[in-house]
Amino acid sequence: MALAIYVGGRYADNASTAAASAEIIAQGRQVYADQCAACHGADLEGQPDWRSPLPSGRLPAPPHDESGHTWHHADDVLFRIVKEGTAAIVGGDYESDMPGFADVLSDAEIRAVLAFIKSTWSERERSYQEGVSQIN
């Protein structure tokens, strides 16, 4: 998920895609290509049958486009999933192939990736996601 640019102390405080500069979005696009696309798809399409468990019982990587559920989650949840991994956020005995990227990406790089992903959503998804982020 690439080049560190300060977006704001906490991503939720600066959630709007409009607030993300073209430079941050471009940075996020590159980090996404380098770190995320192998599982989530070059076009944010996710893995096939992402809602059906794999033989391991784990779910495939979901899409980050409008067809997925990424836009249903608040900024702080999305940030923590990328940084800590899905299992760390869900808790219990939940298992996921989504690792945490805390040792790979800086906080600014994670924010940039999220800004890129959000920049691809329609106004409907962005508005919904901004509302969810303000509630949390």
C-alpha cells in the first residue's frame, strides 16, 4: 500500500476524498499496485467467489470497488484492518489471509491507499462511508 505524505493525525478526521490531494491518491495507487493488487485485484475486483469460503474455511480477498463491502466500514476500522490484519480486528478465533501491514507500510502509506480506494467509488458509496466514519 507508498510515499509518505501527512494526511492528518487520524484518518477519520480527514475522511473526505476531496480532502485527499491528487498526489496522495497517486501515491496510494502505487502502493496498492505494489502491496494489495496481488490479492484484491488490479482493478479492485477482489478474488472470484469472494463471499464463499475457501477449502481452508477462510474467505477470499473481497473487492474494494462498489461491489464489495469496504465502503460499509468506517475509516478507523479500514485503517486498523490494513495495519493490524483482519483477524486482529474481528477477534476471537477468526482466521484470515489478510495480514497486517504495520511492518511494511507507514501510517501515511496506509492512509494513501485508502484515499486511492475511496477515490474510485461513486458519490453514493463515498457519502455513505463518510457518514459511517462520522458516527464512529
